[in-house]
Amino acid sequence: MGNVTVIGAGVIGLSVAQELVTAGHRVRILAAREAAESTSGVAAAIWFPHDVDHSDSVLASAAVTYRRLEELAADPRTGVHMRPGTVLSRHPEPDTAWTAAVPHTEPAAARPDGASGIRCTVPIVETGDYLAWLRDTVVASGVRIEVADVDSVAAVIERDEPDAVVVAAGLRSAALLGDDESFPIRGQVVRLANPGLTEWITDAENPEGLTYVVPRSRDVVCGGTGETGDWNERIDPDTEAAILRRVRALVPELAEQPVLSRAVGLRPGRSSVRVGAVDGFARPVFACYGHGGAGFTLSWGDAARIAALIS
């Protein structure tokens, strides 16, 4: 057993904390804000390795997380649901490496606009319910959560003398570790009333821009954007109008649905997901960040990788 400090309380930080405490460690989380207020709270949270490379390690973590979320879907308190849907492609040779992590896929029916597609069933996470459940779970397991700004990993080590530190603070992780390979990916969404939709659809190669429709029990998350290097967290009305045009063209049932809410989040982009030891500190430090738009998709798999490193 050891004392481990996790920096970050989004879906990655909470998942890492739960895996570590399950392995027998004493765990404390330090975070500037609670999970619901983080980028994790904005996400559409559909299982899919978006805005990350499809390396063997990423797909392995995605497969682990798929299985874990599938198990959690049996408990209605978690807010996880298994839902069928379609990944559209407009490229003659689409990247289908991700399908190795999904138990079953099949070709989608031909579309009038010429797009092809793959149908599959994946976990959909209702972020408000899931993050609240996950937070309650880690606290019940003995994890302490402290809301505090962290400006220096070295200062945390000097003050608290933990046996290990895990930096899982999303986009903030880069500044804490002096990482110049990280960058924001701005994502804007608008949430509409749900007219009864149960199937999701993604159209990343839409010529008008990234488009996805993810129905939840109380709304439909519609997106989106993927603006690399953009730090702007303000709602842009013109961007929202463009999103609504695209999603209503893709799913006509949304044409008359009112807007319920809207949000912007900065996905933690990186040249590659960073999971591993970080040199240069007085105590062992480990990184777990750079998940792009795949934080929920890789959360349990990468948390398990961190737990295996801190033995």
C-alpha cells in the first residue's frame, strides 16, 4: 500500500483513483474543479476513439473500457446505456481499426448522399449521472477529494510527501509537466429536446464540418467542432447555427426541437496519449492525459495501466 496523489478530477482522474484504491493504495485527489465542471461534463461521451491515434495501446484501452462500461450499463445508477448507431464515412478507405475493440459490427444501409457506414452498439454515458456516480463511488472507497489549484507537481511532492503522483488533469497536465506536445481542441455542442431518438450517428467527414447526434434520456447532444489550438470557451452563435443546420439535415426529426442548453469544452489534444512514468521528480510521477475526444472511451483501460505501473 502507498499514498498516491492524483491531480485531476475529470473522468480520467476519477477512474485512476478508483483503480488505485481498489489495488489497495491510499488515494487523494487534488483538482481545481469538480468533474461536472470539467471538460468531462461537456462531452457527448459516446464510446469512440475520437481525436486520438488508433495505436495498439489506444485500441487495447478502448476495448478494456468498452467491457467495463458494458458491465456498468446493467446498473441504472451509473447512467451508462448500450445504444446502437452508425459511424458514417465519406472516404473510400476509412480507418476501421477501432472496430477491433467492438464485439460486433456490420455495414450500414446505403445512403442517398453516398456516405457509407458501420453499424454497431456502443456505450453512451450520460455525463451528469455517470460523473456523480463515479465520484460517489471513489469517495465511498476512501478517496479524499480536495478542490485546490495545483501550480507545481514538485510543490505537491515537497508539501505532502506522497509515495507517487499521477497527473491526470486533462489539458492542464501539459503545463504541470512542461509538455509542449499538447494543445486544445475546441468542442462546441448544443443540446436539443429529444423527440424519441434512441440511435446515435456520427459524421466526422461531413463536408460542412464535424457532425454528430447522440440521444440521451433527457436531451440530444448535437455537435460539433474540432478546432485545434483554439482556447476560446465562449459560445459562438454562428457556430451553433451551423451545427443545427448540419444535425437537422442529418436527422430531420430534430428540425422542430427546442434548444435546452449549450456548452463549449476544450479537449486535451496531444501528439499521442501519454500514459507512463515522468522523470525529473523527487518521487515517482506518472502521466495519464492527452486523450483528445476519447476520455470516456479510454478511461478504465488507461486507469488500469496506471495501476499496473504503481505496484
